[in-house]
Amino acid sequence: MKIKYNTMIVKDMEESIKFYTEVMGFEIDSRYDLGPAGSITLLKGEGETMVEIIENPVNEPGLFSLGMDVDDLDSTLEELRSRGAKVTMEPTPITVGRLAFIEDPNGVRIALIQHH
């Protein structure tokens, strides 16, 4: 597994984009308008890991999850379960592949993503 995304919920998308591009030196990779559900922006810095910022009416601002890229979601979940991982969301289809969540002992969500 490798870290693919660090996901944060933000209160103001444009203010956050300005901070991450102008202050931190990131570049916009892509943007997604989810209509009433909010919006997502992926930002690239050095290396492969991206920062994903989400503005939506549901979640409070702050760290939302750590996204891990996996080759085979089902076998990864099976292995993690055997080691005692708490699965909080079973595999679900998403636009880029399939997604599941586990949780660490501190309640941090870890998204496991198998891309197409």
C-alpha cells in the first residue's frame, strides 16, 4: 500500500485553494463539482501523494482521512481484518474504482482505494 491522498474537509474551498497554491506551492490537479453535495479539489506537490480538499455541507473542517492506494481491495481487506483492523465501510464503487474504509485505534479514517 502507498499513500495516495491526504483528505481534509475545508470551510472555504477558494480560500483553501489560494493557500495551498500561493503559500504552499501546490498545483491544482483536478476539480470536481458535486452540486449540492459540495466540491473536491486535488492538489499536487512534489512526489506522488496528493492533498484532496473537500467542501461539503455535512462534515466539519479538519483531517477527514488518509487515502491508501491498493492493488486488490478484497485481498487487502481480508488481510487487514485477519490482523484485527476495524472495517467501517465495505467496498463501494466510486468513479475512479472501488473504496472501503478502515479505522485506526484513534478513530482516524483510512480510505483504501483500488483504482480502475
